Amino acid sequence: MRKVLIAACLVAAVAVVADTLAWQIASRQLRAGVERFAAQATRQGWVVNQGHDVCPCTATGWPLEARLNIAAPAIAGGDGLVPGGLAWSADHMVVSLSLRHPTTLGVEVWGIERLRVSHAPKLIFSAARLLVALPLGGALQGAATLQASFITGGIAGSGHPQDVRLDDLRLELRANPAAPGKGGALGLGVGLDIAAHTIGLPDSRRWPLGGTVASAAGSLFVWSPKLPFWDAQAGPLGSDPRAQAEAWRDGGGTLKISDLDLRWGPLQLNASAALGLDGRLQPAGEGTADISGLPGTLDALADGEAIAPGLAATFKAVLAPMQHVKLALEAAVHADDAAVRLPFVLRDNTLSVGQIPLIHLNDIVWRAPPAHLPAAP
């Protein structure tokens, strides 16, 4: 019996030593990976942690997980990726690697986050839980996911730090660096699946369909050609947004939206669309939408002065025959609700539904970025 106990203790001691060694190796690899990422980003023109120690890290998580606690992470730059660049910072970040799942890198963010994209106003937001899972083993392999709950956010200086609220958000990002496009050309295809629940809208304005969107989900797929970095006549494209947009359009760049499902007040919508840029570099395309609760939606939009009352009446008159036919078909299979399928077109900055102009959109102005931008949010 004594020999059995001694053997068990030896086995346990060996397991503890082996686990400790594995944890130390994983911790060192994590630290080296963070420092390697920061060095590579710096070489590409990004500013990491505003010139401070790139990895003021402490390692925790033994025995089953290696965790690096990073205080006040920040990164800014990317003028060649996003016109005007972007900048992000947070109060605290944890990078982790589970010994049971060593091919997935986890990133948790705590506290207040600040984000500036291009020349848009800075966003300030926080979440009770924000976790990002990144696949390891090579760039653009596998899917990256983001899960967050109880998010609140607003625009810096607006006086409304909780302009938007989300109870739950999930994103899944997939990339195919050699996705074929128009004519078999190669470029980059990026897919994004989005699911959000209980979205509280800013109370700074009135929302005709209600201040809370029950749910929104859908899939986006963006195909971008391999853009040239130099134009024979104009010189380098650099971060000129108009030149980049023209190159994207001329190379066959497209945005496809599928299974867009929206539940907002009386409106229940499922839509798909394909969009691009027209000759004036404005969004253009077409799609179809299955809409339930349309009469109540039109009444709410008219009451909220989002559309003219006469337009709502016109829509109802045009859609009434379609609705009666649909109701008859649905009744044959005992459906509880009837949806109307409508084609829609976005052309010349006008969104038309069922050949009726509904909304006119403002032009996108492709301005060159200013000469100097702040390095960090």
C-alpha cells in the first residue's frame, strides 16, 4: 500500500512539474508573440502603446491557462488600410492561451474602450464581457469570433455616454485571401456573420418604430480586388479614399448581404442584396425583402413623420392586392402571418421599393485625409 501511495505521489509530482513547464513555455510564447506583433506593427507604421513599454505584462492563469495581463493597451495608425486611419485603446486587456485548446488565442477586454475610425467622431464604450477568439497557425486561417454582452457606448463629447445599448452581440469573421471574383480575378473575400439582441437606440431623437430593436442578424460578404499601390498617371494611391474607391469599383468590388433578419416594433424583415459603387462612386444595387407587419410599420413611419402620410397610403394601395394573394396562399398552409416579398433598388442615391421611391440618401463625399491626425484616441 505504501508503494502505491509513493507511486501516486510521484505521478502527481511529475504531472505538476510537466504542467508548470508547459505553462511557463506557453507564457513565454505569449509574451514573445505580443512583442513580435508590436514590432511588426511598428515597422508598418502603427503606434503601439504610445511609445511606452510594449508589453507591461504579468503572467497568470496556472495551471490550465497562460494569461498575460496588459495594462492600458493602445494602437493607432493604418492610413493605408482605412482612409484616415484608426485608433483604439482600453483600460485593460488579457491575452490567453488554454493548454487544452492551444490553437486558439483568447483576448478579453475590460473597462472603458475608445475607438476612432477614419475621420468619424471617437466612440467610447464598455461591456460587461468582451471576448475575442483568434485562430492560430497562419494568417487568415479559420474564423475569428467576438462575443460581448451588456454593451453601452456613445460618442465622445456628446454628453450621452450610453447612446446605444446592446444586451448581446456575436460576430464571426472569415477571410479567404484568394477568393475568385468577377472574371475569375483573385482578391480578398471577407465574410462577417452578425447577431445582436435587444439594441437600445439613442434617446436624443424619436424612433417611429420604437427605441429598442428586438434583434438584428445577417451575413455580409465583401470581395475586394488586389488593389494596385501605384497608378501610372496619378502616382501612388496612398490613402486617397477616392482613388481607393475607384480602384475597388473598377476591379469588381462587391458587397453581398444575405439573410438580413430584423425585428423592430411591428416590422419583421428578411432581406438579401448585392451592392457596389456606381459611376459617381455612390452605393448602388438591388435585392429582395420579405416583410411582415407592413401596414403597422407604414402607419408608425407616417405618424413619426419619417415618411409622408400620402406615401404610406400609396404603398398600402399598391400592396393590398399582393397581400390578399399572399394571405390566401398562407391560409392554405395554416400560417400565422403573411409576408410580402418586395424587390428594392438603390440607384442614383434613391432607395425604391416595389418601384416606388422611398428614401433619398445623401452623397458619400470621398475627401482626402487631413495632413495630421492624432496618434491615439
